[in-house]
Amino acid sequence: MTEEKKPHHHGALREALIAAGIRLLEQGGPDALTLRRCAALAGVSHAAPAHHFDGLAGLKLAIADEGFRRFRDCMLTAEAQGDPSPRGRLKGICRGYLAFARANRAMFHLLFGYEMSAPHHGGVPDAARVGYDVLSRCCAPFVSPGSDPRAIEIQVWSLIHGYASLSLAGRIGPDDPALFEQVLALLDRVGNAS
Amino acid sequence: MTEEKKPHHHGALREALIAAGIRLLEQGGPDALTLRRCAALAGVSHAAPAHHFDGLAGLKLAIADEGFRRFRDCMLTAEAQGDPSPRGRLKGICRGYLAFARANRAMFHLLFGYEMSAPHHGGVPDAARVGYDVLSRCCAPFVSPGSDPRAIEIQVWSLIHGYASLSLAGRIGPDDPALFEQVLALLDRVGNAS
DNA sequence: CAAGGAAACTTGACAGCGTCAAGATGGCAT
DNA sequence: ATGCCATCTTGACGCTGTCAAGTTTCCTTG
């Protein structure tokens, strides 16, 4: 739609392909994400993407990179919206976590699915880190001095990631905010046992 | 290898295709699970599976059915191995949960991945229920009378499913049993707050 | 300013995939 | 014995990712 008249040299083909991929992901699920379809959506030939990504896996990696950034933004927004206490901020990012998963099913599956987990390119894209940093910061107030922060971080992450995954997989039934808050109540008992 | 000389009529083609699918899953990951490869492994033509399953999705459903049964067995075994107290049994099935996920990466992804989550065939195979029943039974001692058991069940399920998923996705780093036990320690604070 | 080379993109081909249509074959009930 | 039906085969179609080779454009270098 906003197509320049560059006869050759698309100019911003890489970004256009990523945007096309995200659109396909949103509209048709993971199976709709196809190199050829991305190319068609960007108005180039089917083999053009090969010059910008290392095959389909490379495109998915680039899309995941953008996805992780949006994911982090979603958590930051939710953190800022709720109770500013440490406990409130922790629950806030969890609500943002779930909200992102619900609003971006296919992207969430891409970010945490088999593609990214494979011993593939040596690991997870760097952007995955920025999400963990948010989590880590919100967990910090509950880490007793001198102890390993990872224990609490993984507790919180496991709980929210498990809930989000199971919810998306249809294992928890219809959306039930009350139930989610009950699960989140377990976070009241995280950290220094008072 | 144990191929009968049935000239026609394989006889147990359905089971053979499921077994072939599981083998492909174990050896080559989700992408290796292919109708044509299953057929070849079972010694039949590429279109034979169509008479036993509703396409690839149907075969995956049948494989998941078997997978869920093995999954439950793995949890039951782990439950019987540890401390027989209610808390010990609860942690036992969680250890079985993680053990299954680690030993059957691709199958685990099939059981909880996008395939099964789609609004697809109307939902999850019935066999998924048998796993939840184990969880539900182990959670029962911690449900205060008159309250909804789902709250605790989903707390526990989310925690262990999240840990297993993140572990498989390579987000928790190398296998660290001590860390896992620290996460499982959160289960000590589940249920009636003492 | 001109030449050359690198980068971007196209075209064409290949094997593998899921799926459908039609034909062949064997077992089973009538 | 006959006829039917489920089972399986063969062949084809369109789609996929990927590679090879050719074409076009831009930029650098002399």
C-alpha cells in the first residue's frame, strides 16, 4: 500500500518482510507464516527473502526479535498501570504477560515454541533478554540479601508462563479473570516468608 | 523390521503408523513427523494413512492420545517413588512432569503446542483428561473444604508446566536440579496457609 | 567521469510435503 | 459363487523451502 516506486532495490525489504510475517502470523497462525507469502505481501519474488535472512528460520528469528520487544513493552505498560507497590508491580507484569499471550497467540508460540528452543543457531535471540530484565527487576525487592535471585525469578516466571501457555492451549477453559487472580495470589507467598 | 507378508491388508496399519510417528518424533523432532515418512516406515504407500486418520492432523491427534497416556504413566511412576506424604506425592508428580518433558521433547511440544490448542477439532483429545485427574487427586489434600479445587490445581499445574516449558525452551540454562527443587519449594506454601 | 564489482532481485528448477481422484485387490457376507 | 466394501496403490496437483544462474541497480574505485 505504501509502496515506493523503486524499480529495483526495495530499500526496506527486510523490515517489510518482517511486517508481512507478523501480519500473516496474526491472521493465519504459525502455518500461515511462509517465505513465499511474505515475499508476495512485500511485492517481491519468492526468492528475494534469501538475501536478507538465513532461510525461513532466519526470518522467524528476526520476527521473534521484534516480538520480544513488543512483549517487553506490553509488560512495562501493565506494570505502570497498576498498584505501584513492589507486589503490585510484580503482579502487573504478570498481567501484561498474559495479556500479550492472549492478544498475540501465534507470536507467543513463536517466541517460546520449538523453533526457538532447538539447539539450532546456538540459542535464543538477544531480544529475549530484555523481557527477562523486566522480570528480574520486579523480583529484586523479594530476594533476600545474599541469596540467588534466580530462584524467585524462575518461580514467578514458571507460574505466569505456565498459566499463559495452558490458557492458550485451551486447558484452563474460558477466560476467567477471577481464577487468574487466585493463581496470582500465590505470588503473595513468594520471597521472604512473612 | 517385523513385517508380515500380508500382500494386501496390513492388518495393524493404524498402530504401525502411530508407532512410526512416535519414532520420527523422537529422532527428528516435530518437523520429521510426516504422513509420507510414517507411511514409508510402515511399508505402505504414501496415501495409505488417509484411510485411518483424518489427514496429518488426525494422525497427530492419535499420537497425542498415546502420548498423554505415557505422560500420565510417567507421573504415576514418579509419584510412587518418593515421599508418600501428600506434599511428597504432589512434588513427585511434578518431578515426573519435568522428567517426561525432558525425555520426550518433541512429544511434549505436540501435546501442548499449537496443534492441540487450535479451535480445530473442537478441542483437546480425551486422553489429556487422564493427566489432569492425577494432578487433581494429588491436589485434593490441600483444598480447603468448600473452596474451588481448581484454584490450587491451576497454581500447581501452571508452576510445573511453566518450568518444564521454559526448561525445554532453553530459557533456564542447563539442567539444575537444585534450582528446580527451589522452585518446587513454592508448593510448600500452596493450600491452607499454616 | 568512466569502469568494474558487489549487492539486490528475478527466473527457473528441484525435491518433499498434504491431499484428492481413480483404479486395483483382497476379505467377507450374502 | 457373487458382489460389495474396506484397504491400499498409483498418479496428479498445488504449495512449500532452497539452490543455481541470470539480470539489474547502485556504489566504489581508479
